[in-house]
Amino acid sequence: MERLTFSCEGRIGRLTLNRPDKYNAFDETMVDELETLFASLMYNEEVGVLILDGGRAKGFCAGLDMQGYGPDIFAMRPVDAYNAQARMSRLMLAMRRIPQPVICCVHGAAAGIGFSLVMASDIRILADNARFSAAYINIGLGGADMASSYFLPRLIGSGRANEYLLTGNWMSAEEAMALGFASRLVPKEAMLPAATELATIMLSKNPLGIRMTKEAINANIDAGGLETCLQMEDRNQMLMAFAMHNPNQ
């Protein structure tokens, strides 16, 4: 892969955005590679947890490469431009659909689609210089893009989420922690060790249990009510109990 690096050790997958000269900004190649990687992880039992980070770049991800990808979109036929938009946005859905919990380590700026990648992850670990912007509104587009209007209100509540989406203002690491956006704030050099520690704990659990937990979180974030939530949990727990009692079936 040109724009990503991926490795796996002890069922811990390490996915690194690898376009440091462009602040890990997204171009078509990065979209292609992420799309392919997430598809390959969907039924991959050799990878139990995925750690995502920004590697050697100055920050996690600057968003869309407006010098590369951006002008190409505006030169496309409307249907092709819509398909390109849909492919990028569906990366967020793919992250939620893969069974592996995604632990995202963020240093520096995460803007636009980079911000959305962070939000689509399951656990967020921040360096003290991490900062976030739903930058779409700043370039003349709508502030709701790449699932930002879905994830951010659910993560921090609509009051503050609306402010960030409508202004494009930056959220600091300290603000992110105060709002409950992330679970840990550590020095940059401690991010990957902290992520590895969490991944190791997860891998000590029943693999199907981890998968079912992520599935239940995904389903119940939009549950129609308590009964719907309980039905999902009851189904999963009985499935797990049966699987543990009859390991060969």
C-alpha cells in the first residue's frame, strides 16, 4: 500500500496513515486502500483489535487533499462526484461494521474526514496536542459531512456538537476530555503503549464476546427504546452462553 501501512502482531493490528508530506490528507488512493483494508478485516479472525494512528505526520489527518482530490471532484460529472462522496463517507460505516474494536491514537490536528475517522473509532486516546475541527463549513460546504452530524452529537451532546459543526472551531484535547469525547489524554509517546495495553486486555476476553459487544453498541446507540436494547443484549448473551457450553458446535 502507498498511503497506509498495516501489520499484525499477536492479533493486534496496527494501521498507520502514511502520507506524512501531505499531513495524511485523503486522496483517491487512500480511499481505495482503506476501502480494501476494511473489507479484508470484515471476516478476519487473525486480527482481534485494530490500532489506528497518524504515524510520522505532523498531525493525525488534515482532511481531504483539496489540491489533489478536491479539484478532480469538481471536474467530474455530477453522478461521478456523488459516487466519490459516497465512497468516502461509507468508510465510516465500514469502520463501524468491522468486528474488531478500533483504538484511535490522535496527535496534532484531526480535521474534516480525519475528525470523522476519529469519531468512527471505538476508543480514542489523545496526545496533549490533539485538536479537532469539523472543517467542512470552513471551505464553504455544509458542516455536516462524513457522518459528523451523526457521531458528534452522540459523543458529546447536541449543545456543544452543534457549535462545532456550525462554526468549524477547533476543539482542544482538554476540551475533548472534559466533554467525554475521548477516554485518555497522555503524552504523545505514551499513546501506542496505552493502546496496546487496552488491546491486550480485550484480546484476553472471549473473541465472540468482544464482537457481540461492538455489535450491540452499534445497534443500541439508535435503539427505539429500552425493550429493543434489552432484546439485543438478551440475544447476544444467550448466543454466547450456548457457544461457551457447546464449543465444538
